[in-house]
Amino acid sequence: MNKFLILSLAFLLLMNCTQSPEDYENIDWQGHRGARGAFPENTWAAFEHAIDQNMATLEMDVVITKDEKVVVSHEPYLNHKICLDTTGNPITEKAEKGWNIYKMTYKELQKCDCGSLKNPDFPKQKQVSSPKPLLNDIIKKTIAYCKQEGKELPHLNVEIKYEDGMQDVYHPDIKKYSQLVFKVLFMEYPQEKWNIQSFDFEVLKHFHKTFPKVPLAALVYESGAWEQQFEELGFIPAIYSPNHQLVDKNMVKRLHAKGVKIIPWTVNEEKDAERLLKIGVDGIITDYPELADVFRNNP
């Protein structure tokens, strides 16, 4: 093979790259549930760690209490793997859904510890005793901590955990749920610094109609037919967030052509992050914020 042909092939390979290493600095690294690989999920300790690791975005989930407080929690009940009951005793898997947050006042919920148990899925996690926090409290602590440390405020990616058929069982209806979450974010955090995400398209449709200026992220488990998913939504979301294993270069290219950012979840392995960065994703959601340093320091 002559030198000219080798150079030509190298040029074509270079041109075929979607993302160059120097673009890695612009990636929207998101701390999943704060940083649950290092600290108990959706606690201030996890979010503080994510801020310390320079995550651009704090990813979190919110549910509603009986007295309509917006609480940061992945499940609308006390997960037996990570929570102790009001008397400090373990909760069985069979009983966990009976510890329904929507049927508890926040005062009652505060008696439950969701930080002292070792999460079996994250053996390196440091335990910190913690009740489930209010979204408002996480926001206030984030603002105060960033001011103290001289850091830029992170973006907030807030997931509404809604399930059709569970209205008045584990959460209010879409209208009430959305209004409660919107009110806290609108009143307490800069508007340009947060977005709403959900797996439930009815939630996204409601936000798109009721609060049209709020950026929305479509969370999906199955992403082969995103065109049909957008048709179902009735609009093009700002962000598309599929399982990272379903993302390929063609998907990234076509979504970018429509002006949609692609931010897959949940990426915890270096090889997976490297593949995604090379094909041009806009962000990465990870349980391990330290993963970002591998690419920031060694592009």
C-alpha cells in the first residue's frame, strides 16, 4: 500500500469521527441520583460529591408526600435495600410498598433513614445517615455550597416518577404532580438551569402544553423507533435519553439533525463512555462522577 493511499484512508477515518477529543470538555456529565456509586442515592452527600467532581448536571427523582411536599426519591415507597423504617429497623422486600411515601407526611417520612444501609449494588458506597430530603432543601444547599466553593451552579435534571393507574395511590394526578414540582423549581432555581425528564409521555405532553418554556427530556427503555416516539409525543423534545446500549452513531447523527441532544443512561464503564463519546453523544449520566476525569484529563 503506497503512502498516498495510507494518508487518504487516515483522512477518511478522521473525517468519519463524530466527536473529536477536544470536544469532550463540552460533555454534559450528569451525576445519577447524585453519585450513588460513592454515597447513598438522592441524598445531599451524593449531590455534594457530584458538585465536587464538577458534574455539569445533578440528576434526581422526585415524589410527593401526603402533605404535598416534593421529596427527592427514586421510588414512591421505602426501598428495602436502602431504607430503615421509622423505628430504625430493616424493611422486607414484601413490605416495602406498604411504606408508601404518598400516604406519609414529610414529618413522618423524616423518621426513616435511607443512608445508613449498605447498598449491595454499590459496595464502595460510603454510608451517611439521611432521611429522604426535600427538593427545596437540596436546591438551597446546592446554591449555598456552590457560592461557598466558588463553583458555577449545576444544571438540575429532575425526573417525575409518574405511572398511569397509580394516581391517588403512589402520587397525585399529572396536573397536581407537575404543578407541585414546577412551583419549587420555578421559585427556587434559575429557569435556565433545570429541565424535566420522564419515562411517562403523558407527563411530557402536559409540561409541553402547560409550561412550554421548560426543556424536556424523553426517557426511554426502547429506542429503536424514536421517530414514532416523537409522533406519539406530538413534539420534538430538547433531549432524548435512552439506555446507553441502544445508542449508535446513526441515531446520534439523525437526532442532531433534528436539533435534539442525546444523553444516555446509566454509563458506569470506561469502555462504554469512550464508545459513546466517540460517536458524539451530548452528555453521559453516570453513578460514578469520577469517570468524567478519565476523559477530561486523557482525551
